[in-house]
Amino acid sequence: MTEMFRDKVDVALTVNGEPVEARVPAGQHMIDFLRLDLGLTGAHASCEHGVCGACTIRVDGVSVRGCLMLAAQADGAEVWTVEGLTDTAAITDLQDAFVARNALQCGFCTPGMLVAAEELLSAGGTPSRAEIREHLSGNYCRCTGYEAIVDAVESVAKARAGKGDA
Amino acid sequence: MKASAAGYARAENLRHAIEMLVASEGEGRVLAGGQSLVAAMNMRLSAGDLLVDISRLNELSGVSQEGDTVRIGALTRHAQVGADPIVRARVPLLAAAVAHIAHAAIRNRGTIGGALAHADPAAEFPACALALGAEIHVEGPEGDRSIPAEDFFEDVFTTALEEDEILTALSVPAAETGEVQLIEEVARRSGDYALAGLCLVRRAKGHRVALFSVGPKPILATGAMTALDAGDVDGAVAALTSEIDPPSDTQASAAYRRHLAGVLLRRAVARLEGDRT
């Protein structure tokens, strides 16, 4: 029986565009794998039960909770974290807007917030403030009161829409 | 906290998954989207499981319509259920429910089969299945069987699934012309578990009302259904509040939940009537 199940699992995936091969413990979640094994400490391990959103990363094109996905499940996946999205300049305008609007104070929630906001923005269109709030409702920020975060995301949505028209 | 798993195996196909469940002798645990299971593992509410990962079984994913029945594969993710054109047109209750389920990142990964098999009494999809009169399809070592939603949900996190069975799909009757399907819920914040929730379906042959987060399992409010069929809304609210026995917890008292159930029924009926005009 036990030979069917492994306590260590081999995975091959790409992280921020780089191929990664690893042997991971069966119960390890993605965030611990990214942080402890790959040194990618941008996404945070916080509540570890899917409530706070600080661990939000992009897996196969969509935002996911890094704490609710096992590293063992990531075989073949394409994973992006805030580090990779920063390096490729995919979210530079969003990051600049967060700074300009004071959309972060301690910064703990910011990597997850950026990944979640980018998912909404990349869907196209110009989301309303209510739609922005709804899309970010799973990402807790204990500093800003959210208003500045919504401001930042809204300003980028409008700027990107304007660029598209030009 | 950190999860503790005794082992992990990736299923190659459904047969393989069932063989592994049988071989695990009761220690096996089916892993699909993981949005409840991994959280429970991290909190050590579930520890030492032998995980059977079925999330790669593409044959269990997707929506199809055959005649008057819509079949939704167990691994169809919440976001896919919400966006699917067949679901939106023919099972609008499920599409509407998706907006109430957790948050975008969780809807991207959680699966409808997982939500049904997990049977959280506060979850939307189990109550939807009940209101729609869905059939739940499962497969085990002896083959497949179908279980009516009314017999599937037994208690808190407890269903008619046997230890070595896997939920493979649900099928629901496609909405007939003029059918209306509505969901109403009250939660403290967007994405939170409902304090109380209600699904209302109106078909030519009568109303169906199912509630969630007001008891140990989703509840079909047959008394309220009979009263609605007779056009008696006050009677339906009275019946509804007497046929549920909601719990008190840190989120809401039993009395408040009972009150909310009546409010939600009135809201849903008001929307029905708005729809008719």
C-alpha cells in the first residue's frame, strides 16, 4: 500500500520563467516551497488558511492562494511571484501607483495585493471602484483602510485604458 | 501552522484513484482544488492523510448538456462554473452562487465536486444542488451510482459517499422556459461564510426552497415550498422559520439566523415577482 504514496514528491515547474526541479515534502504548501526552498520571500505566509491573501501568487495565469496549494500539485505549473512580475516590468505602473497613492504602509500585504490587482487589470476594461473592492476582498490590509489601494488600482486601470485607445 | 500529510500520490485516471483509495484502508483523502482540505491540513484539523490527488483528471472537468440535463464534472472550478455559457443559460442558480463563494483566488482553484463532497453546511453549492434536485454521481470499486441531492447530504461535513468512492459529477435539470432560480444570502463581508442563505427555484410544477448555514446540512424547506405553491408568502415564512433549527455561534444567534431566513425568503419572492412583471 505505502509504495503507492510518497512522503517526498518530485516536481518540475517554472517559477518566474525559470525551470525548477525539486523534491518536496508531501504536505508542504507552495508558499513555504517558494520562500524556504527558492528564497522567493515576496509572497508571505501569514494566516495559512486562505483568509488573508498575503500569499497570493499567479499559477497558470490565474491568482491562487499559495497556502492552499501543495507544492506537490505544482508539477508542470507556470508560477509567477511578485519578484518575477517586477523583473519583467509587468506591474511597474501598478507598483508606481501604489507608491504615489500611499497604497501601502508596512507592505506586508502588498505582494499579494499586486498579484490580485494585476489579475483584475489584465482582464481588460475599466473596473468600477466597487468591482476593484470586490476583486480585492480576499486580500487583507491592516494599514491603509483600502481607499488608497482602490485609488491606485483605479488610476492604473484608467491609464491603461487610455493607452489602449491612443 | 504547517500541514502534516503521511503521503501523496497523483492519480493517472479515475480507476487508479479509486484503487489508491481502496489500498489506503481508510487513511486516503481525495485532494482536488484543495481550498478546504489544505486549509484544514494547515490547521491540523486533518493530519496524517494519504492524499490522492485527482486534480489532473481532465475527464472529470467541464460542462455538457444532454437533452434536458446539464452535467457538470466534479473538477470544474468555481470560476469556470460561473463563466460557463451552458450554466449561465440553463442553471443560472449555480452561476449566481459563484459570486458568493469566497474570493477570486479561491474560486480559481476550488472545484464544485469538492464543495459538494466537503458538505460544509455554510457552503452555497450543496444548497443549490438540493434546490435544483440534482443527482450526484459517484464512482467506487464496484462501479458508479447516482445519489439524489436530498439523500446525499447527511450531517456536518458528512455525505453518503463511501470511503473508497469519488464524486465524479452532478447533473441537474436544465431550466425550463419561465423557470426562475435565485440565491440570497447575508454575510458580514464579501466572501465570508453566509450567516444564512437561501436558494429559490420556481418551476411549472412548483417552488423549491433550500437553505444553508441554518443547520448541520443544507435543508429543503418543504413546508415553505407548499405554502409558496399556494401563493401564501406569510405562510411560507412561518413554515420556514419553524422547519429550521439554526445554531448559535460567534457570528450569529439562532434567533437571528431564523429571522434572516424569513427575510431572505421575502427578498427572493420579491425578486420573483419583479421578474414576472
